[in-house]
Amino acid sequence: MLMVTSIAARVLEGLEHHGYPVLFWSLLVNNIGVPVPAESVLLTAAGLARSGHFRLPLVYLTGVAAAVAGDNAGFMLGRQLGREVLARRFSLLLTPGRIAWLDRLLDRWGAGAIFIVRFVPGVSTVSAVLAGSSNLPWRRYLLGNVGGGIAWVAWVCTLGYYGSEWGERLKPVWSGIHRTTWIAVAVAVVVAIGGKMLMRRRTAASRQE
């Protein structure tokens, strides 16, 4: 866990100093199956674009290119190695639960499953190699892969670019909700205690009668 945290910190530091190449290679290797924090890197790059460090269109295009290229490289790797070799060599990532879940999605939805899993952290890292080791044709995979990559990068870039501004605007709202929630909880506790005491008194009175 500490090693993963250290890698993530170094990648994010490299992003600020070396820019687009770090963004591209981080997303590329993540989509081949290497556990690099792709979402965090892309979120950070989009946030830096808001401060003028990057240009958002270039962040978006770099993200889409890296995601699609990495996924297709992972697909080809899975097709070459096969399911048994992958499950044996990458047992920490390719858990039986993830394999079974993705197989069910592929059987039912095909290319649509590839689009869906792009938005599932953890599963998206291994989905390309698993899809490659399945019977899914490459052309059908490519359709879901490109669509998912375009939508996922747009979503993450939007969150990263506007996230800080939304966070500031929503602070008063969340503060109000927080206060209201605690008041509601306090009222509910008082009502519950009062109701319980009243029921005890009524029970005691009925027994005396």
C-alpha cells in the first residue's frame, strides 16, 4: 500500500514538471493493466488546466489517445497470452470475482460492456486484457473502447476542471445540510426519548390500575 502511494505521488509530481508525456504514459500503462492512478492524474491535469498550467483541449486529446491506445495494447496482450496465463501471472489484479463479473457483462452486452466498465475503477484497469482473452471480436471491442474512452476522459476532465469551483460554491449548501441534519437528528433523539418515557409512564399507570 505504501509503495502504491509512493508511486502515485511520484507520478503526480512528474505530471506537474514534465506535463503531457507523463499524462500520456500514465494513462497508457494503466490501461494495459499496470496499477497507475490514471483517474487522479487526469483529474490533476484538468485542474492544472484551469490554473493555466495546461491547455484543457490538449489534456482531453492526450487522455483519449492514451486511453484508446492503452486499451488496445492490453486487448492484444490478453489475446496473445490467453486467460489461463493471465489469471496465473496477474492473480492480484485478475481476481475470480472480477473475471466472472466481466465475463457476464461481455456475454450479455458485448461492446456495451466495454463502455460500461470504463467507468468502474479497478475493473477498467484489467478489462482490456480480460476482453482480449475472451471471444469478443476486436472490431466490436474497438467500438465500445473508443466510445468509452471519449466519454470517460470528458467526464474526468469536467470534474477536474470545474471541481474546485463547484466545491467552493457548494460549501454553503453543504454547511446548511450539515447543520440541518444534526438538528434533525437531535430532534429525533429528543422525540424518541420523550416517547419512550411517555410509554413507560402509561404502562406503569395501567399496571397500577
